[in-house]
Amino acid sequence: MLINTLAQKFAITQALQHRNFRLYWAGNFSSVIGQQMAITVQAWLIFDLTGSALSLGLLGLARAAPAVFLGLLGGIMADKVNQRRLLMITITMNGFLWTLFATLTFTENIEVWQVLAIVFGIGAVQSFQQASRQAFFSSLIDHQHMSSAVGLNSAIHPGARIFAPVVAGLLIDHLGVPLQGAGVVLYMVSIGTVFYSFMVFRTRPRAVQRAQGASGLEDLKDGIKYVRNNRIFRLIIGTSLMNAFFAGAHIALIPIFAKELMGEASGSAISYIFAAGGVGGLTGAIVGGSIGSKRSKGRILVGSALAFGGSVIVFALSPWYALLLAMEWLSAAGNEMFTVIGQSILHSEVPNEYRGRVMGIWGMTYTLAQPMGQMQVGALASGIGASAAVAIGGTIACIIAIVGIGRDKAIRGMGIEQPANEANSIVKD
């Protein structure tokens, strides 16, 4: 009763009327809380062990490298196999890796190469499951609640980022020696993955049409061709990938900015910056998920991409910690609004038989583009400094938003003036 009442008053909560989606969303939320805590631990641990911007970039490379080979393969699998079963298997595998990571850290036996190897393994599993994550929840809801479901799913990461990094930072700083605190955090991450797998097990998704291609390679080519031949899909996904590579990668250097402005890269100083991004991301997810088709999606999409890139530039040049926090809030809000609106357009227009592959390409924003961007920004920062490297990335993101989606009339016209399905129908090459 309470959930139905909320759904009537707040558009973003409408998908929670569906029991299967509620189960999935709760499990996913617990897993993401762990992921956000783990990001703080990994950044602190690598910087504590090495003090190097390049090492922070290598951490991003370790996350990204598996996606080069497995991201699109995961999309093929998501279109061909039982997504629920695939999610349960891969989530359980990640739980084992997090437990190993936690044990090595808690016992103070962790080394840089072990961190990078385990992060590589976790990245491999996550890149393989990313498409299933993105495609699975559409089988748990009615199509009319797609914007709500996308908004709620997108709100998970920034919502967890508000408090999870702070909890991780406090545990690192105050629970025994720092490595023991970090180990406890990683054990909590492992527990979250177990809960996620259990909640996925409890769902009962409806049957969806599967791809019937003769081979995996044929399916992969078909999926890439489908995106390439649809200009709106091509522009939205391309902008998402470039934003992540050039501007989103700035989060890899957060320990450096914390040290420059606060005098030390403590767990707390790092975590507050992540938390500011969480507040901003949650704001952007709520606003983006509430838009539906009642406003001009296209103009908001372009504006949010520009806000993201512009605020990253100011973040890079900020002389004060407080301004840094404000810009991290604004950049995350703009990026999350772009993500929610862009993903809702994709989900609304893509056929079920292509959904896994399309969302696999979209998911490479997080499994490939952003981690690879962290490698390039880390390498660049080691040569010209963190501020200059991040400012360049933000500037490139702004240019891409203007000359890409900003110049496309069909995208700018989405909303009341021209529904997404109309716009989509006139731009298939």
C-alpha cells in the first residue's frame, strides 16, 4: 500500500510496484554499497603503497583491460542465455574474489601486484555480467515504467556513494591499523554480493525473445551494426563513452587533490569527495528519472553533458577543498542526468533480441571507457600535473557534447516536441 501510494505521487518510484523489480533493486543496492566502499579502499590502498599518480592510472587499467575482450561477449551471452542464472553465477564468483582481497588486506600481506591482479579478476567478471545487469531488469517491469526503473537503478550508485565511502574512510582511519580497517570493509563488500545473488535468485522474470544468430561472432557483428546504423543510438552511446574516458576519469586522481588541498590523502579526506559526487549523482538520477516524456529530453540531455564537462574543468582548477566538493557534486549531477535520460531512450527503443548487445556496448562506459580514461589521465598527470590533466579532459568532454549530440536536431527535439520513437524512426541510416 505504501509503495503504491509513493508511486502515485513520485514518478521515479513507479517501478517499485513490481515485486520482482523490488527484489532485484534491493539486492543491487546492497552490492553497489559494497562497490562504492571498495573504490575508496582501492584508491587509498594504491596511493598509500606507492604515492604515484601513474599507479592510480594502472588501477584503472586493471579494471578496464578485461572489458576489451569480455564486454561485448557478455552482451552476446545476455541475449542468448538465461540472464538470471548468468547473474547469479558471476555475482558469486565476485564474492569469492572480494573475500580473497579482504583476507590478504586484513592480514597485512597485500602487495601492489596482488591488488592489480584481483581488481583485474573482478573487472573481468563484472564486464562479463554488465550487459545482463543492464538488460535483466527490463523483464521485471511493465514497459510504461521504464523511465522509473532506469532512474531507480541509476540512483543506486550515487545514493550509495553518499555514505558508503565515508563509512569506508572512517573504518580505514579508526578501526585498528589502516590495513585492518580496509580488510573489514572488503569483507563487508563480499557479504553484499552474497545478498545480491540471493535476491536475484528470488526473482521470477518473464520470458523474453532471445537472439537466434548462428554464431557468437555473427551476433556480435549484428549488434554493432544495429547501433552503427541508428544515429541516435550511435551519438548517445558515443557521447557516454567519450565523457567517461575524458572527464569521468578524473575520479582516479582524487587522492592527489585531497593531498594537495587538505595536506594528506587520509581515508576521510578522500571519502568526502566521493560522497559529494554521490549526493550530486543522486540528485541527477532523481531529476532524470522523473522527467519521463513530459519535458524536452533532448535539450536536457545536451545541457547535462555540458554541465558535466564544465564542472570537471572548475574541479581541476579549484584552489579550495569546499569548491572542489561543490564541483564534484555538480559534475556527478550532470553526468547522472545524462546517463538516466540516455539509457531510458535506449531501453524504450531497442528490441528485446538486441537489448543485451546494445546495453553491453552502453555498459562499456563503466567497464572500459572510464577505467581506460583513468590510465590516460594518470599517465598525463605524472607529466603535466593532475590539475592540467583533468582540465584538458573536461574541455574535451564539452567539445564532444557541442559538436555531437548538441548539433543533432532529432536529439535536441526529443520530448513534447518530438517523441523519442518518432525521432528514432527518422534517423536509421
